[in-house]
Amino acid sequence: MAIEAARLSPSLAAAAFLARRPPPALFPFSLRRRLPLLRTLASSSGGDGRVVALSSSELRKRRGLSSSSGAAGSATAGDEKLRSLRLLFGRPDVGIDAYIVPSQDAHQSEFIAECFMRRAYLTGFTGSAGTAVVTKDKAALWTDGRYFLQAEKELSHEWTLMRSGNHGVPTTSEWLNDVLPSGCRVGIDPFLFSFDAAEELKYSISNKNHELVLVGGMNLVDEIWGEARPKAPEKSTRVHDIKYAGIDVPSKLSFIRSQLAENGCDALVISMLDEIAWLLNMRGSDVPNSPVFYGYLIVEVSTATLFVDSNKVSEDVLEHLEKAGVKLKPYETIVSEVERLAEKGAKVWLDSSSVNAAIVSAFKSSCDRQMKKKGKVGKKVGEKEASSDEPTTRGPGVEDGALNAVFNVSPVTLAKSVKNEAEIEGMKNSHLRDAAALAEFWCWLEDEVCKNIPRTEVQVAEKLLEFRKRQDGFIETSFDTISGYGANGSIIHYRPTPENCSSVGRDNLFLLDSGAQYIDGTTDITRTVHFGEPSPRQKECFTRVLQGHIALDQAVFPERTPGFVLDVLARSSLWKIGLDYRHGTGHGVGAALNVHEGPQSISYRYGNLTALQKGMIVSNEPGYYEDNSFGIRIENLLLIKELNLANSFGGISYLGFEKLTFVPIQSKLIDTSILSPSEINWVNDYHEEVWEKVSPLLSGDSRDWLWKNTRPLLDVTQ
Amino acid sequence: MAIEAARLSPSLAAAAFLARRPPPALFPFSLRRRLPLLRTLASSSGGDGRVVALSSSELRKRRGLSSSSGAAGSATAGDEKLRSLRLLFGRPDVGIDAYIVPSQDAHQSEFIAECFMRRAYLTGFTGSAGTAVVTKDKAALWTDGRYFLQAEKELSHEWTLMRSGNHGVPTTSEWLNDVLPSGCRVGIDPFLFSFDAAEELKYSISNKNHELVLVGGMNLVDEIWGEARPKAPEKSTRVHDIKYAGIDVPSKLSFIRSQLAENGCDALVISMLDEIAWLLNMRGSDVPNSPVFYGYLIVEVSTATLFVDSNKVSEDVLEHLEKAGVKLKPYETIVSEVERLAEKGAKVWLDSSSVNAAIVSAFKSSCDRQMKKKGKVGKKVGEKEASSDEPTTRGPGVEDGALNAVFNVSPVTLAKSVKNEAEIEGMKNSHLRDAAALAEFWCWLEDEVCKNIPRTEVQVAEKLLEFRKRQDGFIETSFDTISGYGANGSIIHYRPTPENCSSVGRDNLFLLDSGAQYIDGTTDITRTVHFGEPSPRQKECFTRVLQGHIALDQAVFPERTPGFVLDVLARSSLWKIGLDYRHGTGHGVGAALNVHEGPQSISYRYGNLTALQKGMIVSNEPGYYEDNSFGIRIENLLLIKELNLANSFGGISYLGFEKLTFVPIQSKLIDTSILSPSEINWVNDYHEEVWEKVSPLLSGDSRDWLWKNTRPLLDVTQ
């Protein structure tokens, strides 16, 4: 699945904040996105992402019908919501002039539970990415190019649509600085902003002497949502078997504790849901597409505490946690527990790019109170002693004298991204089963289309789900399937809806980007096919994308190479004819976890300096999108491995990729006259490997289909 | 000529200083260099760069003989110099505990006049790169891997050699922090450090509470050098003809003034010698290899003043300058003039990465005095009014409230790097004449070697100079020729000396990196050849380097792409077999100016974000160096041009390269079985173009040689 690379680089936002200036300009494209105020999130609600050519009056007429999601409600009701929200501004315990409603939950999650879809509820706009800002007399919603038409349709006339990325469109803070008189109070729910994001916001609105107000104790949208607000998810959690996890919880905790010691810290506060799931070898189903559960985790030198709704914890899980010495506390008590850490003088490791502002500010206030009370911070847990007036920077992170904390990337982030043997085996196995399901699916679809049986993009996605469900260990999709025929394929994050989608035919390209969560692994694959006669233009573009895909797949690079160095390899063949694509080339993928994970990425954005390391998994997904015409993307997942080469200049390791995905690439779309002999060999070798690995899992028609689709390309070069 | 990319990125040092932390870790190599305390400078003195296998006792014995340069003197005398220098530490007007002696002149020049070679005089070490630090009881010299053996040989026993880049070797400031007791005074000559470098140094030694002392009014090494110190260069300057310069001085000044206005500044202080030469369409010969002269330039809204020794200015030049409204003042009066700017309240644009700390601190002190005297800064020149207590940031640079200055990259830097039509024509023409000289030379050398006539590396370089001298408009070499046979070729910046160099034979590779200054252009070319039978290993490595050269040459990229994005293209083919090279791939080149110029570069160091632009010139010089065995480098100069492609995705320009260099690449060294058909075509097309362009300038044997060496490769691929 293609992802805009910015979201894989929380460090970029942090660096931007620390340097007190915006992130470096992104190249080679001018589309500049603010992080994390406007992130690229794939919606789990019933948002209608379809782009259709309708007049705006037609769009307005249809508005009442289009929003079927429980979270969104109808757009006309939105005006009432605005009035109710503004009434709260004046309440003595609130006292603000503006309120910002982002798309986030309290954990910076990509997929969120319905009860946290406050922006969708308030605005009526159900797209996955967007930020609403309401002042006493204005209301504006920021979203990006994927959602302009949908937002136009869903927003009431009281809302101004801010088309992010378009020339001259201000950021949220630029707009607030413009529309508010100097010295206003801008409110946020501090749980919904990472500390870094809140600090960045505070800094940018200070230009106009606005004050950032952390409205505590309540979310104003929840206040007006009232009884109608969906309940928080209560799904049960489960133990992630050691045969898939590879490393037991005590060992993982012991690693974290060694990191605490190395950095002179007494406690680590973790808020990213996939980090908690990975560290505790637990899985859940609180949100769609990711096997995670809502919780926080505090790891101290001799204890560990999971903050979670106890209803979600079965006997099995309880026993599993007890064995690892992990105690339970209610989800809501995280703030008071963080305050307690401050009271006992613990030095706390906080990843300020993910931990929310509510937690950090509670900790800071408690530190301040301690300082005032005692004149200095009291005796610390463990054996260390430190007084707050003699701050010592022991870790590589940023340290604040008054705040007894180290701000640094969570030690779980990198550890989770480097897969162990068991995780790698699970990923490989689940990819083979996924490949079998896909072969069955493509065999079926080809047959249907050739028989002229009309199948819509949604039906096709549903059928794919059926095939996947039959595979062992299948849990759910790893993201909403992007099933785009013809022009719809040119919309990078297209999502068809039953009410409004095309049928897959023989006249154009069909792009299918999908993935699944299995008990032992997570998949993400894109293939583009043509069931009729592709045009020379389509073949040329497809072949150029394929050349980029091959170039990256075959790359060899020295250790310590950041992913952005390799990005050009995937684009060069397109650049040669003046083409390009407006998304990153590769993202990290979790092992039976989130389909998008950091810290590594392969992108034209050079802000992410994380080196690619042995054991990491990345996607390889160059593409090309011809507006209103067709879309092409070819995506495999790759495992980074150490190579055994004839030389190792500099005495260092050289790394390369091993394919995890084994599904044929349609030969019909390849113009072999453009390919070099070695590129032709790559295709033939890949298809031979696909046949060898996947055919044992197939029988009948689908096996025949796989045979036909893995035959060598004719070498037509001279 | 290969260059370590760091020196092309003054912005990196500036950014590092501004962020109060060292530059980002360099990848993929661990060799970390401090800028500009230790820069890669090619020596113009008689330094012996040769690396030979001798025992250290043998080296010590030879020491007295090895240093023949006037600047260096004998090593035993070095001890006396140290004693004299330390005596000065205690003088009341000095009062320091340590003194740092860098290689620089006051203008951050690559090539410097002999009178400024203070580090070489003091230490006896004549290599081009190095920093000496002397305390009351210790003396240490930092240099990099190129010079370890030479430094061992040349330094007296009182000096400790610090092998920069080796594991555990401290930086100069780390060492000072280690060896000095807390709270010492560390002296520098502020003319020899850019403001950024001085600030970085001040910051890093403040960790140990040391104070940086700008020892004004004298250079302590000059004090002990006394009468023996060579005179400052007094060579005449000349007008650079408009037919080569393309744009007249009034137009260039007018552009600078528009930049001043845009940035709200009243004056620009320029100290880079090539910037002054470019802006004034003047050339000089104060230093070897670069046609520049010592001077400073101040451009104000209605005046411009050149600070230069008036002896250097002929009637012609005077008339030329008068026409452009440029006045003359003595070189030494730059500081008092800068103080005068502060007195009249002018806001001054300073490029703190190049302007030295003496100038900036004089300006700052004068600003401070003005503030104290008047309570505020007085009326400014021009029409602008500003008081120092209401500082307004008008430019994109860094501004200091008390210091009425904008710190920003000099506007000349980018303007100079983007060549105009006349400069491009001059570069093309001079490259063809240079190619003719090289064809004659290679024809001669091949003949000599085949006849078994022994020719040393130095004789070969001298002969090449002879051939070049016969070409119209030849002035001098653009850097010291790197003429390396066999193992000597593996020393990236090897420089043979008559006393100690190899003969070019038929048993190994011969690497020749050379260039020339012509009246209309500057050249820089490297070729590697074998006059006997190359080994399969040599052919494999050569072909891999060639593949990298071709990949970069053929690159197409969207506008706004920084050079580092393309660096991987030149390395990929080497990485595939675990090889690499430890230098950047491309540097900027001046038009009848410095052979190394910024701001662009193509390097694995990602700190230089300058976009490659139409009209810029870069070198393309991947290489491979097998220690103690052989070296390979293939270097052409390339002009960046806009391409007319079938598509232009994103509505932007796509750029590519046009070759300027037309000299055959030795076919014997190419293993065609590794090359793709398109790579074979590249070689054949290039050689066809070489023949077409250069053969009309040749006759007789050299024409025959060119014919033989531009024949198509046999296509042996299937």
C-alpha cells in the first residue's frame, strides 16, 4: 500500500520543533504537509472516497444522502453542532476563542476506533485525513487532494474547505494568526496532539501572541456528541504465540531496562499501540486493520504496568502478563501514574513525537510542584541521585532542567522494526498463503471478466476477502482494499463504495492494492493488470514502473545507508521520460502488526535518516498515475538481508533485499523492447520462484492460471 | 579532480554551528571530518605527498633531506620555532595557554600564497591539509590519511601526529578539552577562521570553560617567521574579457544590489577570492592554479569598493573598474571600513561561512560601541530606518539584534555557479583544445612506454604541461597533476615529486588526473589506462567504475533535485560487488576560475541541499582504489541542461547532462560482458563524438591515435 512518506518520519516533526523552524522543503514536489496536524490516515469509517465529475449544485443536492456513517451524521446537523461547540467556548472552565479538532486518537494511530472520530462527527466530512478549526465566527476544514471533492460534498455551507497543498492555502496556524485578533486563546484536547505537535503549534501561533490552551478533563466534541457517541471498543485481547513472536516478554523487558540504564532513566512511557502489542506479545482488535488494543505501558527498572480496560484481559492473557511481571491498571489512570513518577523523582524517557501533550504536561506540572515543594527533586528510584538544579544529560535525547525527562525516540521503535527469526518465518509463511489466495482470486477475476460478467470494484474486493478468509490464520484485511479500475486507479488512495463504483472491464487497467493480517504475519501487495488490449502508452508506463521496481529490488548497499538514498533507483526509469509519482517508494511493515510502521522508509523526502538494517521489512512500490486515465503500481514486500559478496570494501556489511511477495506480474503489460537482458532475467527468475513456491498450495484452475502467468518472457531484444 | 565533498558544503558547517551540534553523521563512511579546521586542500608548496614503505627509523633518518620547501624549513629547526612561539604566549598583549594554526589564508582559499603557509612553516609538515595546536607543553598536528606517512617523516619528535579519521583520535577541541586544565585561554588568528568556524570552536571548548581568544593585530607564527617570511604576492591583475565573462560588471553589481534590497541590507562584504574575480570580471595570479588575486569587496547601494594592493592594478584594470563605479582602497583597510559601515548604521550582509572572524568581530564591536554611544543605531544609509531595539528579520538569513547584520550565503555563490552563454561557450572551446593536448599527450606516452623509454610520473606530468602550453589561451594547471602509476594510483590525492616517484610502465594501471586554466575556461579530467595486459580484476573494477560514470552521465532528474540524490547512481555498480570509493562523485567547476567551486555537489554526504540547476557545471568522477595495488578514476565535466522530453510530469522541468570533456576511455580496460547493450552504445556514441569534435584539431600520429582509440567496442553480449 502506498503511503505518503511524511508519516513515517515522526522525527522530522520533532526536529522541526527543536530547531524552531518548519521541516526542510520537500523535494522534488512542492506539496508540503504539516505534521502531524494533517496526516495521511486511511479511514476505517464508511467514508466515500470516490471522485466523480459532478457540478457543485449536484454535489450539494447529493450531500444529504452521501454520509451514511454513524460517526458522521448528516451534514445539515453539522451547523447545530457548531453552535453547540461555540457555546462551550465561553464556559468558565474552558474560556477559548478557537478549538482545533484533529483526526487523531490519543495514540497517534493510523486506524482509530469510531468513538474517537470526532472530526468526522463534528464536520460531517468522513475522509480519513483532515483537521477542523472552529473560531467564534468561522469554521474551516483542512484536507488534502484525495478528499477535495468528497469534502465539498459533505461539508455544510458554514464550513470553509482548505485545500492543503494548493497554492496560497495557509496552514491551520497561519490561518488562526490571520483570522483571530492578536492575543487569543486557542484550545486543543491535549490527548489528541503529540507533545511535539502541541509545541510546534504553540510556537507558530505565538507569532500573533495567541496562547495555546490545553483544555483538560474533557473533549469538547464529546460533550456535544453526548449519549450518541459510540462506546469505546471492548474487544478481547489475546496472547501472540511465542512461536510467532520469537522472543518472550521478559527478554524484551530486559532489553528495554538495559536501554533505560544506558540512558540514565528510571521509566519509559509508551503510548504507541503497536509498540505495546509488540513488547507484551499481545494482540487485540480495538481498531480495524491493525491487531492492537488501546492501552499505555510504563516500564520501570523493576516493574511494568499496562494501562488497559480490564474487561479486555482474559485469564490466559492475565497469566501471560503475570509471568512477565506486568501489572494491570485502568486505562484512565495513566495520567495520575505519570504524576506519581514525577513525585517519586523518577527520570522518565518520553518519545515526544508520539506521547501526547496531556501526559507530558501532567508530568511537567508534577515535576514543577515537586521542585516548589522541596526546593529540589527528591530521592530517585533505583540507586541514582540527582538534583534538579544540576541537570546532567546522560542520554542522547533532549533534556529539560525542570522536566526530569529525556526526550528521545522510543527504544521499542527500532527493536520492533528489526525482525527476529520467528517473525521472519511467520512473514514468509503468511506471504505464501496470501499468494495462494491471490492466485485463486486473479484466476477467478480473469475468468469473470472474460465471460463479461459485470463485477464492481467493491465486489471484486469482497471476493478477494473470501479467498483470503479460506487461508489458515487469516484475521482481517491490513487496510481498506484499493480496488481501482481505469481512471479510479489514478487516485492513489482510492476507496470504492458499493453506492458508487465502477465495474472492472476489459478496456483499461485495473489496480488492486490489498493486504491481510494473519496470525503469523502481515501482507501488502499491489498488482496492476489489463484484461483486454493495453495501449502502447500503458505498456510503456507499466514497463518503466517495473524497471524502477526491479532496480530497487536488486539494489546492494553498504550498512548505514538511509532509505532515501535508494529512492532514486525506483524513479530513474520514469524520470528518463519525464514521469514521476507523488508518493514514497517504501514503508516499513510490522510482523503480524501495523501494515505501516517506522522508523525506516524509502522516500524522496530526505528527512528520515534511519539506516536500513538487516531484518527490517520494507515495501517496494513505485507507481505512475495518469490523471483521469489510469493508475499503475507494482508492490512487493522485501526483507533486508546481509549479503555475502566477493568483496567488502571498508570492512563493513553490504545489504540487499529478499522478496517476500510471490504473485505474478502481468507479462502482457511488459514492453520487453525497453527492458535490458538482466531485467528480463529478473522477471523470468521471479516468475520461476513464484511457481516453485506457490504452485504446491494450489490445484485445478488456479494452478493452471499460475502456470500460464509464470512462463518466461520472450527475449525480443537483439 | 576528486574532492572530498565536505568542503563544498560551507552550509553544513554553518548549520552545525547554528544548531549547536556537530554535523550529521556522514554515511556510508565513518571518516568524519571537522570543517573547516581540517579541510582537504591541495598544496601548492613542494610537499612530498608520496607514500612509501619505509621503517620509521628510516623515515626519521631521511627527515632532514625531505623538506626542501622554503616555507617548511628543516624539521630540527621546528623545535626552536615551538620555543619561540611559546615565549609569545606569555606576552601581556597575548596571554594565552594554547594557539591553533590552521592551513587557511584569510579568504578560505583552496590554493594559498607561500607567505600564508604558516602551519607548514611552524610544523615542518608540508602536506596541504592539517591543523597544528600548540600548548605550553604539547604540540600536535592533525592531518588525514593521505598524509600520515609524510607527516611522520616531516614532524620533529616534539610533535604528536593526530591521525584524523582513525578510531579514537580526538578532534582538536576534544584534545584541548582533554589536555588543558579547565578555564584556559585558547588563541587563534581571527583572520584565519571563518566566523562560523570560530563560533563552533568557541562552543566546543566552552565545555571545559576554555575561552577563545581572538589574538588581534598579529599572527604569532609571522612574529617568529620574521624577515625570512616570503613577501605577499604582487602579481598584476587583468581584465577578464567580456567575450568570456558574458555579463558586464555594472549588470552584475546591479544584480547584487537587487539582492541587497530584497534582503533589506545596505552592504555586502565579500571575501572569497573567486567571487570577487567573477563579480568584477577580473583575474589575477596571486596563488597557483586559480586565476584570482587577494582582495576584499564591499558592495553598497550606490558604491562598490575593492580592497586590493594598488600595485596590482594596471591602467587597464583601473579604467575597467572606474567604468563600473568601483573604487579602490588598500587591502589592509577592510577592517576599518567594516567598522565605518557599523558606525553609519548600515545593515550588512555577511556570509559567515566564508567571511573571517576578524571582520565579523570588528563589525560587531563597532555595532556595540554605536549602541552604547547613541542608545540606538543611527540613521542608516539609503532610505531605510531601523533601530536596534526593534530588530526586524527581513531576509531569510540569521539576524542578531545587537549585530546589525544578516548572515546568509553570499548572493555571488549561486550566481557564479550558473554559467551564462559566453561562459558555457568558453568552457566548451577550452575543453576541445584541452582534449587535443591530451590526445597528443596520450599518443606520445603510449609510444614512449611501448618503446620501453623510462618516464617518471613527474616527467609525464611535465610533458603533459608542454602539450597544454601549446594550446591557445593556456595559462597554467588548474591543480597539481595527480600522476600515479600502480600502487601510487590508489592514493586519491597522490602527488609525485622528482626525488621520489615511480616510472610509468606496462605492468599496472596508470591514473592521471589533471586540468588547466585557459583564458576562456577551466578543465579537469581523469583517465586510467594500462599499457600492457590488465588483469581480469582490474578490468572488472574499471568496468564497474565506468558503469557508475555512465549511469550518472545519463541521469535525468526533475528540477529542484539536490546532487546527493544522484550520487547512488555512480556507486550502485560497485556496491553490487561490495566495492566503493571514499570521495564524492562530483564537484562544481568555475568558468576560467577555481577548479573546485560550490554550492552544488554530487556526494554521499547529504548535508548539501543545493539543487542542481541548468547552467551549472559538475564533475562526474567515480573511482575505485585498491590499497597498495592500483587506482581507477574516470572523470568528465558535465554541463547541466534542460531536457525536452515527451512528458513533463508535475509541469516542471527535467534536467540532464551534456558532456564537456572529449578524451577516449581506454577500451582495453572494459569488460564488455558486464556491460548492458545501452552501456556499450554509450561508450560507442561517446567515442564517435570524441572523434568528430577533436580530430579536426589534430594531425599525424595523434590523429591516428585518436582514430584507433575511438573505434566501437565489439558487442559481445548475446
